[in-house]
Amino acid sequence: MLKFLLTLSLGVFCISPLQAGELAPATKSCLTGEKQGHCERWVKDYKTAMEQAQKGDHGAQVTVAFCLSTGCHGAVPIDKVASCSWHLVIANSGAATVLDSSNLRITCRTMTPAEKDQARALSADLVRKIYKRPMNTTDQM
């Protein structure tokens, strides 16, 4: 019960950009300078990938998970919980590869138990919205 209450309290204060935007892509404003064009391209590509990922496109889901994990050259805020969630969605997509399984373990392994619970909850919502079915039980974290 204590673990549940702790998870719940963390969830109230730690809303990932993905949750806050109801599947809307969260991006950063690109700073002016020599890399501004590169950043703006990544922002555009990320937004396109998010739209396609929500429709079940495997490659786009991989791109979204990657950008949320790395920041895509400063274009996207790093959010490990959301990245892990997308890796869990990929694992439930029916198109997951060995590389996808490895990325899931690498991304989610270092998270706290509360963060993992939050990622599981978010991915369950995503799977329901994208695939119109419940998430398969998979815990490769």
C-alpha cells in the first residue's frame, strides 16, 4: 500500500510532457545560432513521427522513443519515463525486433520502481489508444 501511495504522489507532481499533452508532441524552442536549422528540422521530424507513431507506425514509434531518450539534438526535452513507455508500446506492437527489446532494457533499466510503474501505466494507455486493445503483460525492464 505504501508503494502505491508513493507512486500516486509522485505521479501527481511528475507529469511527463507526453501525459500533459494528451499524446501531443512536446518540443523545445530552438536557440538562434548556427545549429538552429538543424534543430528546427528535428522538431519538424519529431512532430511528424509522433503523428505517425499514434497511428501505429513502428519506425515512427522508434523515432519518438529515441528522441525522448536523447533529446534529438536539443529539439525535444529528455523524458525517460515517456521514452520507456514508447519502448513498451513497441514491445506490444507485434513488430518489435531484437534491437527494440534491447533498447527497452537499456532505457528502462536505470529507472526507479515508481518511474517504471508510471511508464507501465502510460504505455497501457497508449496501447489502448493506438491498438484498441489492452497491453500484453511484458516486463523486460
